[in-house]
Amino acid sequence: MIPRICLDTAQVPGGGELRLFQRGAEFSIMLGANELMNSRLSGSEEALAEQACDRIGARPGVRMLIGGLGMGFTLRAALARLPGDAEVAVAEIVPAVIAWARGPMATLHGGSLSDPRTRIVEGDVAEAIAEGGWDAILLDVDNGPDGLSRPGNDRLYGAAGLARARAALRPGGVLAVWSAAPSKAFARRLDEAGFTVDEVVARATRKGGARHVIWFATNS
């Protein structure tokens, strides 16, 4: 059996420790006993970007914000769909995750970090949201709208956070939120915030696997 090796650890601002593991060509990132992501399971992260792109449609100078770099699946899927004049900002609060993308996981990320449309922002996605003028905001910074990786992320998903996100979107813009599980309470908050909400089930791989949930909330 191929052994699993811990390549590095990193502290999450506000508490918690991320651990990067490798087993052969497979990578995984753990937070405590929770596996946040695995390089074999990219289907729903890709769907997050693909379906967001489909919903905003063709428009000049698309500005997309992705919260959480992770293993780069959402970024790569967005770049594959967006035109050459687009901007994709990726906010990542853990510097080591960016270093891993340029180091041991460089083959996973391909040329996405050097793509001229990509802008890596080392910092809190909430601050990046405040820039405003976004056509799409994609949040995959937790296992869902419960602030698992950082308790401070709860402010992204509460009524005030959703109001800020809506104000930061252009007309017809989309807030997309990835989750490992459904949440009726969060779906209700999106509706109460004034979004038109579409809840989609996406599988962990193209062939099946675990059922994840993505909320696509349109600023109509």
C-alpha cells in the first residue's frame, strides 16, 4: 500500500490547523478530523464555477470573485468558461495554501495561477467582497454555511453578510455557495435577503459520489 505522507501544516487565522497529505498522485487537505478537499473529488467544485458562468451569461468584462483557492478546481473551471477579458480574483486567507498551489500541488493547478485573468488576493474574502462590482461571487471557504474552518466565516452567511454580498453584485449577478449538506435555514436566509434562489445538487465526481449542495442566488 502506498503510504500517506503529511507534507506540511498551516495555521488558520482565528484558529485551527490545516494539514496537507499526499498518497501517490492523490492530495488531501484536512482540518482536524475533517477532510476539506481531496484531489480525486472535484466534480461539485467544478460545477460551482461552470453553473455560475452559465447563469451570468455572456457579458463584457466579467468580474468573478472566488472565496477559497483550495486545490484550484473552481478557478480552472471558471477560466475554461470565461472569455479573455474576464477577471477572476481568488481570495485565500491561508498563505500556505497559495504556497502549496505553487509547490507540491502545482500539477493540479496547471497554468491557472499564471493566467493573465487570475488575481490572487491573500486575505479575507469578506474584504474582497467589499470591493463591489462583481458579476459573480463564489464561496467555497467552508464545508457549508456554518463557518467550519473559521468561526469568523459565519459573518458571510448571516443576514448582514448576505446583504453585503448582494450590494457588491452587479444587477443580475450571482452569489454561489458550496456546501457538503443541505440547510433549509440558509436557503431561507438567502430568500429573505432578496435573492432569487436555485438550490442544486452536485455530485463529488463526474461519475457520482457524495451529494453536495450549491445555492445559486441571483441579484434580480
